[in-house]
Amino acid sequence: NYHVVLAENRKLYNEVQDLKGNIRVYCRIRPFLPGQNQNHSTIEFAGEDGELIVSNPLKQGKDSRKLFKFNKVFGQAASQEEVFRDTQPLIRSVLDGYNVCIFAYGQTGAGKTYTMSGPSLSSKSDWGVNYRALHDLFHISHSRRNSIMYEIGVQMVEIYNEQVRDLLSTNGPQKRLGIWNTTQPNGLAVPDASMHSVNSMTDVLELMNIGMTNRATSATALNERSSRSHSVLSIHVRGTDLKTNTLFRGCLHLVDLAGSERVDRSEATGDRLKEAQHINKSLSALGDVIFALAQKSSHVPYRNSKLTQLLQSSLGGQAKTLMFVQLNPDVASYSETISTLKFAERVSGVELGAARSNKEGKDVRELMEQVSFLKDAITRKD
Ligand code: ADP
Ligand code: MG
């Protein structure tokens, strides 16, 4: 009967979630922009329980429909507030000493910066995850002030062509910075990037203005450069338990990744080609690391890119990872959308339909099949 099927469905679904380990993948679809033809959407279905069906409306035939599964899907109408609400528990765990990484992945124009920073800072309702996170951390740390004393420091760097630069440097041109071995507990990955202690949103907004100015200086157009570099905002939290006088640390990395679009090799030359190769290499290195972690593999290839070296102590182990997969619903983006979704499928460790020999992969696949079978059964009973 209905309730048995529902309970069974829940149980299987939870088992699938558990097998995914510490990696969560959320999908966010950005709305159509003025001028885009809304009739040509590649999003056929976006379900609250994380199901996404993508198809190409300009192509006939059933094979063009593809089903993807996420921990959560945010449709075009989702607000910044809603997106943050489902991210908040992860962010707050930083105050308990966890390391957390949150990424935005997708092609240029798919809404990465909108999700992470927001379209503007002037209106609070526009704020993206970055500002809401800091606001929330201030709020919670203040409310705990009788038992724990917190200190919050912020760094922000850019990785461009495999070179790391300080985006919060206040003294002129930025040097290339080195990444240190962060396998040592609580070590700073980029000790030479300036660290700014922050106590309020006023401090934060002031700093972010420096960051944006620094990001713009060397580029002809701000958008150009920002879509070809990764920016990493790192929030370092140090807590002192006032009763026991013990010290603990947590770190939250908020990463706005470079655009994942493939660059036509025949057209790209010189600097453009070099940039494309660096981006390609670092995004696949990130994919490989998260995939290895999802598989609980004994070797995790952190050394293959600056990005994964920098985040090493916050990826894997007890650390928690969340990937926002950003989609542009326009049909012109169909093939980029599919390639973005393939990346997402891979990092979530659940490759639907892909042949893999290891047992966990097979179990997950079987569970997923049963989940969709049971879902169908429930829908029929309704
Ligand atoms: P990316 O950083 O991935 O290149 P942007 O975040 O700059 O993409 O988004 C591209 C454009 O779409 C911007 O004009 C942005 O304001 C708009 N946009 C993105 N996501 C949303 C959203 N959820 N709601 C409204 N506008 C959005
Ligand atoms: Mg951007």
C-alpha cells in the first residue's frame, strides 16, 4: 500500500544519500534573461526532490531526454534566500570546527557569480551565499559569545593560469603567491595572502570592494577575466571554548570557478588558448579529486592543480563539500548543459547507467532504479 511504498522509498533514498559520502551536489537553473526565447528551454522537468529532466526542444526523438539526480534542484524562480537556507547548516558547521568547500560550477553566464556573490551588494535580498554566510557566521558567533569566543579572518585569492594572486592586497600590484603543504593541521594554504580580521558586514563590504577593484585592474573587461579565473574566498574561524580554554579552527572556502565552456581549439590561439588549457586542466583536476573522494579511493590526486592543492585540507577527511551546478536553460546552451551535467554526475559519484565494476557503484545504481520504480508506483496510486 501507499505508506509502505513511501517508507520503503524514503529508506532507499536515504541509503543512496549515505553512499554519496560528504559530497553534496545542488543544481540551480537561472531564469531566462530579457531577449532569450523562453519557448526554447532545455529544462523539461525540475523536481523538488532533486530530479532534473533535460531535453533539446529542437530535436525529435526520445533518446534526447536525459534524467539527472541531485541532492536538490533549484528552479528558475528560486530566491537567493531559499538557496541559502539549504546551504546554511553546512556553513554553520564551520563554527563547530569543520572545514567546508562550496563551489559554483558551470559555463559563463549560467549564474555562478549570482549564486556566490549576487548581482549587487546594495540590496540585501540580492546577496549571494558569500555575504549571507558571513552575516550568519557573525550572528551565530555573537549569540554564543558567553561560551565561545570566535575570531573571523578573511582571505581572497584568484587563480589565473595556474598562478595565485591576493585579491585583498592593499599595496599595489600583486605578487604571485606560493601554496604551502596544508596536510599539517590548521596550516594556511596561502600564508602570504593578506588576512583581514572582520567583525561586521561593514568590514566585509569594504573588503569586497577592494577585491573587485583588484580583480578588474589587469583586465580589459571585468567579465572576461573573471570568467577565466577561479576566485576563492576563504573564511577562517578560530574559536576558544571559554570554559575549557581549548582552541579549535574551521574554514569555509567559497569558490566561484572559471567558466567550464569548451573553447574551440581551431579558433583559440595564444593567450586565449593558454587560458583555456589551464582552466580545462584545473577543472578536470577538481573533478578527479572529488570523484576519488566520492569513491573513497585510497589515492586522491590533489597535486594536479593549484586549486586542489590550495583546498586540500578542506576536501576529504572530515571536510564537507557542496557543488552548485549552474545551468543556462536556453537551447543554445544545450551541449554545454549536457557537459556540465556529466561533470556533476561524475563528482556526485553516482553515474547513472554508466558501467563500472566496483560494488558501491553497482549498489547505488540498483538503488536508484528501485527508487524511480517506487516513485512511479506512488504517482500511479495518487
Ligand atoms: P557566471 O558568473 O556563471 O558567468 P552570472 O552570475 O554573471 O554568470 O550570471 C549571468 C547573468 O544572469 C547576470 O546578468 C546575472 O545577473 C543573471 N542571473 C544569473 N542567475 C540569476 C538568477 N538566479 N536570477 C536572476 N538573474 C540571474
Ligand atoms: Mg561570473
